Amino acid sequence: MSGANVYSQELKHREDQLAIQFLPAVKAMSFRLKERLPSSIDYMDLCAIGTEELVKLARRYDESQNDSFWGYAKTRVYGAMLDYLRSLDMVSRSSRRLIKEIDHAIEVYMADHDDEPSDKELADILGIEEEKVREARIASDIYTVLPLDDQLGTPEESGMLERIEHEDLIEAIQEVLMSFEEREQIIIQLYYFEELTLKEISEIVNITESRISQIHKSVIRRIKDAVGGR
């Protein structure tokens, strides 16, 4: 074997070892993300996507440019998992209108009954098939783990975020959050910054997961309204 081939094999071995070293971190990231997603999303699919991205990153990693491989790879691996979620058929732009209608129907129902309606009740209220309600609610749960620009964007508002400055978006978010009660601010803090599940937040603030979900969606809607007015 030539010297070049030996070097190539050694380099590939080092790259593979680098990926293997951080495989547990990818598994942990996949598991944590899965905890925040509907049961229909497979942990193994997330893990496979993350592992594939990890191997790619290991093979093009330049330690002279980045002194921490995981610091370099972490955001990109997580981003690959989010890209996978975006690619799912149920998370399509056409489903967003129905999600919006369902969220509004849930909010009205909960104001009257202090409980979340079933899929069948929502189907009756909206006059659509129960299966469509079920699929849209799954898509809605997926949206909640995506970045704000995914959640704020709609077909009618395409490019809205590109038309405003990043600082204006941050200001709008801060203004909206300040208008909420302290408990609601804590919920958003725990969900987005501490990345806790709805169940974990429910145990901390002692309100139902359904109510937490509605608070979250209300915040997103008010942020969208604030941003749209700028």
C-alpha cells in the first residue's frame, strides 16, 4: 500500500473515531427532541438523520478552524433533524390554514368548557373528517419545536420575516412577552430556552399540558400580529 493510501486510511479512521466519540451526544439529542414530539415521530429516524450528519461533519472537520468539534457540529446536527421534520408530508404549507382553524376552535371551546375538545368534537365543530383533524394536530405539535421563523411564516405572509430587521423581531417578541402574566412568561422560558417538555412544564407550574399548549400558541399568534404590523 502506498504512503498516500496509508495516510488516507489513517485520516478516514480518525474521522470515523471522531464521529463515534460523539455518537452518544447525538443519541441524547435525538431522544430529547423526540420527547417533545408526537408519538408518530420515530426516535430511530431522528437518530439516523443526526448520525448521518455527524459523519459528514467529521469527514470535513478542520480543527485549525474550530477547536471544538461538538461545538462546530451540535447546531448542524440539530438543524438536520429539524430539516427532516420540515420535510414530512404532514408539515406542509397547505396544512397551516387548517391548523390555525383548529387552534382557534380549541381556544373557543376551552373558554366555554375549561377542557380541550377531542378530535371528534373538533371534526364536528369544523365540519371535516376526524382523520384530517388528527393529522393537523400532529403537524401542530411538530411546529412547536421548530424555530420561530417557521411558526410565524404562512403562505400569505411568505417573506414577511425577510422584510424586517432581526432587532425588530426581538423587540416585538419582548413586547409581547411583557404583556403576559409572569406564569405565562415562565412557560415560554421553560419551553424555548430550557427545552422542557409540556409534561415537565405542567409539573412545575401546576396547570394542564393542554393549557400550556394554548398559551404557547397564543404567544406565537400575538408575536405574528406584532411583527405583521411593522
